[in-house]
Amino acid sequence: MPNKRASKLMTISLPPSLYRETIKTAREEGRTNSELVRESVRKYISDRRWRRLLDYGRRKAIETGLKPDEIEDIIDELRDTGS
């Protein structure tokens, strides 16, 4: 019968100082090492998505000739109209 485990095991290598800091932080926060690493990976992926979205917005603004203050005005207008 296939393994239906919800989580997958991943082995990673850390430099000694980062390993110690990880263990220390998890202990201070009352979490497991796995919880701390999972949250760190989730945050990295989320931040990466936002960076890509911001980069896309910057490229489009440059292509259309918009200035940063004009972009803010457009966003404010869209928020006000609920679009």
C-alpha cells in the first residue's frame, strides 16, 4: 500500500552557525525546528511572488511611461471606485 503521509521529508544542510541559530530560535519561540523552517520557506515563497509582481508592475509602468506618483494616483482612484 502506498505511503499516504501528508508531509514529505526533506533533508537540508546548514552551516553550523545557521543551524545553531535555527535551533535557538525554535526553542525560544516554543516551536519545532520543522515549524520554523516551514514558516521560513512559506515566507520566502510569498516574498518572491510579491517581488515578481512588483517587478512586473515597474516594467509595465516604464513601458507606458507612467511615473511613480501617477501610479499611486491610479491605484487610489481604483480603490475609490471599487474596481
